[in-house]
Amino acid sequence: MRYFDDPTAPRSIVRRDFLRQLSAAGTAALATGAPQVLASETAHGIEHPRPTADACILLWMGGGMAAPDTFDPKHYIPYAPGLKVADMLSTFPAIDTAVDNIKICEGLEHIAGVMDRATLIRSHVQPDLGSILHSRHQYHWHTGYVPPQTVAAPHIGAWMSRVLGPRNEVMPAFINIGQRLEGVGESEELKAFTTAGFFGSEFGPMNLPYPDQAAISVRPPKGMQAQRFADRNRLFRRLVDSSPDRDFLSDYQQESMLRSMDSAYRLLSSNDREAFDIGLEPKESFDRYNTGRFGQGCLLARRLVESGARFVEVTTEYVPFLHWDTHNDGHVTLERMHREIDRPIAQLITDLEQRGLLDRTLVILASEFSRDALMEGQPGSNANDQATAKVDVLSELKHYGLHRHFTGGSSVLMFGGGMKKGFLYGATAPQRPLMAIENPVSIEDLHATIMTAMGISPRTGFDIEGRPFYVTNDGKGRPVTDLFA
């Protein structure tokens, strides 16, 4: 039984079977040889678009950010005992923004002040993947492919790293900030897409779960002299070269691992590593960002892009039943999440603009799906209802909020990188079900838009063990040209 396709299977079994198949695909990927550009592209020459951005920052709202309580406000009714859940749409009132025809939710006042630099998509849609697991949908969003795959699909940051290369030879092209990959729920599932996949280690992410400790990651051990550090690097290479694990790696993967070690060594020997030290930021600037790990991550992302990073993801961190994963206390939790993201995101946009970087840096805010008070998935879905707050009439504040996973319409915010300013695209229905009713944007087309902005054709593909594999699913993604300035 392929439990991940069975909407009646228990959630623990669904996740276990999903993880088993991901692990099998990952092991197979280690033996994969060097990816080759598709022969059809080599023969005819793929035409890449003119880039409108040369760096990308993805602000990831892991856990399912509720669009009606953030960037797509609906009818608001404040909490009161006796309120019917069926009448509950937004749990925050709408506020004005710097753009006359765009309103967002209370608690995001700083972002409201920079909306005149933004394109807001309100019609992003995700497919119903059966059991609506966060890890499955996050894998799909980050790679463009529905798991499991027969090979390990690269993260979109790895595609940029492989196709475009680094902006600064010393700076890692792909950096992942804020997400722990050890010691948290579903960590193995998160590892499955936080990777370069078949491209090899050199194109994978540098993972920095704690922004305030990032400087330690790029600093040679205290007191170690340069010659000793170089000697240790050579010894480490020999140990890797003689490791029994090499039997499970193709020659290409082995060489890719060694090249990634060389890149790390160059960074640790370079002055560019100071970009990782947010403690060097002036106190006034640091304080404007410092709402916690996410805010510090936004500051770190700005410093890294200034120093030549190609792709940086900053996440609020996905941990089951925390942060945006609101199965209880939805309204109270989102009050906290608003505070965590509002000021640092607005400051990031302001700082990039003041430094002349925003026009060439594409900043994206997105999540794996939205939320609803009543509906799991979308109309017609057979997905299990995973909400723990199951009442018809409110009697406690903890039930006030949007607790169910909704894939029919979510919001994406984009700044800079050639996108229009003060632009609203798409719409969801004003009443439940809050489906995208105007200009729906799929994951394939959103990825095609992002890649086009970065100067990568959505049909870019590689031959992986005789199978064509494209940067957008089967090369079918089409950029939403209306979003470009």
C-alpha cells in the first residue's frame, strides 16, 4: 500500500512511508553520475531570458501561513463566545497600505508601509496531494516536484547555484538560514529537499540554523595558525578519500564533495567571512531587525547578499504544531508571528533599496499552503482533517483562528528583481470557500517566473541516468509575464 496516496491512512503511517521512500530515493541519488545538459539543448542551444535579478532571497513561512490573517483579509468578526466557526473568516481587521487598492491585516503595519515596492499575488494554488502533510507540500514547493522521486530533486536554490554559479567565488551560492535539520520533528523529511540532490554537494546549501552563531561556522578554530589549518584541511581530504562511504558514491559525487570542501576552505580563509557576523552590524541597525531568530536571519541575508550570495532562504522555521502550524490558538499565535516578521521584512526591503540592491535582488515571501476554519484541502478533497480544534461554536479563545490546511488559494509577496511595484495580481473569493477565482498561479508557473527573473529558462534540463529532469516540472512552467515591470 502506498500510504501517502491513501487519505484514510493514519498520519504517522503516512509520514513513515513517505520518509522511507524519500530515503530510498536519496540513496539512489548518491550513485548518480554527472548530470549532463540535455542533448536537445546542447544541439539547439537553449535561450535563457535576460535576467532582471542576480540574487534571490526566499522568506519562507514554514507551516502554512493563513492568507486571510496576513495578506488577503476577508470579513472580520472579533472573538466572542458564541461566534459560529462557519462565520469566521479573518481574525484580524484589514489595514491600509502604501497602495490605495491593497489592504493587509492588522499587525503588519511595517510591511504595509513598503507595499508600494511589492507585487502581491493572492491566487497562488497548490494541488491536493492526498494526505496534506507539511513535508510533502514543502518538498513540492521547494523542488517543483511531488515526492517521492526516483532521484533526489534539487532545491530551487541548488538550481540557481548550478546553472548560474556564485556571484562571489568565495561566498556560498546557496545559504539556508533559520531551519534546524537535527533535533526537530520531521527533520529527515526537511533534509530531503534542503539539498542539491543529483547536482552534488558543491551546489548544496550552507545551513545556518542560528543566525547569531553564523560567524562561528566560518571561523577557523580559535588559536589555530594558518599552516596548521591548511594541514588539517589536507588531512580531512585524505580521510574522506579513503572513507568506506565512497563505495556508495559515484565518481562525480565524490569529486563534488571534495570541491565543496575546497569552497569551504576558501571561505574560512577569506575576509568575506565577516559578512556572516551580524555582531558587526551597528547596534541601531541590529535592533531594528532583532525580533528573534527570523529577524536576525533577515539581517544576515542582507549582509550575505551584499557580499555576493546568490540564493538565501530565511525561514521562520518549520516545527510541527509551532509558529505558522496553527492547530490551536491560531489568533494568539499569529499575533506573535506578525511581530516576528513585520519589522525585519520591511527593514530588509528598505535597506536593500537604500543600498541600491533591491532592483537586482528578488525577495519572495511564501508558504506551502494557506488555512481555513472549516475546510481541509479544497472542495472535493478526501484528505483527513488534521485540525485538533474541532468545534462549531466558539467558547474559548484558543479556538479562534484558522486551523485547517487549505490549498485552494494562498498569498505570495514579491519585491524587487524586476517585479512591478504596488501591484496586485489575482484574487480569492470573498466568501468561503476562499478559492482563487482570478489568475491562479501554480507552483510550476511561480517557479518559472522566479527562474525567468534570475535569467534561467524554465525549460532548462539535465539528463539524469537517461531521464530528462527540468528546472520546472517536466519543463511545463510558464512565467507570469504580467508580474514583470
